Amino acid sequence: MADTIGTAEPAGPFPARGYDPRVDPAHAHLRAYLAAVAALPGGELHESGGLRWCQTSIAWPMFNGAIASPDAGDCGAAGPVAASLAGAGLPWFLWVLPDTPADVMEGAARAGAFEFDRQAPWMEARIAELDDPEPPAGVTIEEVTDEAGYRLWAATLREIYEFPALGEAAWVKPAELLAWRDVPWRQWIAFADGEPAGVTLLYCGGGVAGLFGVGTKPSMRRRGIGRLVTLLPLKESGEELAGFFATPDGEALYRGLGFETRGWVSRWLGGLPDPGALDRARGGNP
């Protein structure tokens, strides 16, 4: 790993595609995700100087944030965008990729943001080349379709990642705002011996099927649940390409499933009075 975020060459067999946001899966997917979040009732989407950012009323950083195009540096927009996000008084993320201009991160730092997770591996695979999911013995999986399901999904995610109650309420809020229907992503809960054991969320955007909030309860691991909650949503996505960021520990699981590390994604966190409360909530836990 390089010491300087945003200026280093990523290690490994990455394609020479320059992370053009028009064609790069990571850029395209995350930009689409911000647009989907902004489309929630009360949300806003903005574009300025190569930056895209969204703001909602939801007090959780996955629902407020920004991403920059590679040509956004020194355009003068980075500081005002970060200040706007900080001024809303809600937690927010700046999504950083290998070609994010240093000027953008400097603007986030001036607004009080800091590097929350460093160069989380960006994993990609052709979905047709992945194995079909097979539920392990004693394990079932159900897609969330109603209020009870959304609430159970959020409660299970909180238990897995040990984040505060604020996060659980935030993950319920999108479905609540939409009257429990037409949510812009799909969610599943895996049950082991009848008890909630794992969760996953599928968001399709920018031509990529991506996963957020993948996790298994510690007591339920090494039973194939992580494999199930990864493969089943992707096979149901209808997309050709899967792509998402993972924890370093999760990277080994995904490589075993046929994924390749094709880059990295860092997140800078701003607007949270107690940053340590989110230390465990980093996504991608198998």
C-alpha cells in the first residue's frame, strides 16, 4: 500500500484504463449509488466541477457523500462541496479512488473529514463465471419485502458490525420513506437453524451489480453463509459484472469465489461527533 492516498499506483494486475468515470466500473457504480440515494424522498443530487454529491435527511454517512471525477482537481469546487456536506450537520463520506485528485481530499480535510478506511480492495468478477449458490445444511435465505423484514435486516447488520443504534435506524429509513416498497436496492437475510445469521444488500447501477453490508454473525461463520449471501444476489442481479469493495479479510473469501482485486476504494468520514463509534462498521465482512 502506498502512503499517499490518491496519487499512488495501485499494486497488482490492474488494467490500463485510467479509471475514466465513463467506463470504469468503480466510478460508474459509486456515482450511480449516490444518485439512487439522492432520489430518496427529501434527497438532493448536485454536480459541480467534476464532483457529484448527495445529501439526505438520514444521519448516516452511506446516505450523504461525494465522489470526484479524475479531472476535478484544482477546479475550486472541492472546498465548497465539502463545506456544504459538513454544514448539513450529518455524517458523510468522500469516496476516494486511485485517481481522485489531491485537491479533493485536501478540501475534505479542511472540512474536518479524515481517512476512515484505507484502500479497501475493489473486487470484480464476471457473474456468469461464478458458481451457483447452494444453501448449506440448516441455512435458508429470504429476500426482504416488508417493514418487519427491513427492520430485522438492519438489526442484524448492527449486531454483526456493532455500530450504534443510529446506524440501525438509518438503514431502516430509506424503506420507511418509500412506504416499504420500491426501494432502489434489494436486501436478503440468511437464517441458520431459524435464527438470523447473515445479511446482504444488492445495488445495481452503472452496469455493475454491487454488494453493501455483507456480513455474518461471528458465531455463524465458517458455515458457508458468507458465500451464500455473496453469490445468490449476484446471480439474481441480471448484470454481467459484479464489483464492490471489501475488507482485507473479506478479500480472501472473494478471491476464493473467483473475484479479482482490480483497484481500491477509500472513504473519508466527516460530520460524525464520535468517529470511534463507526470503527467496526466498514462493510464487506464475510
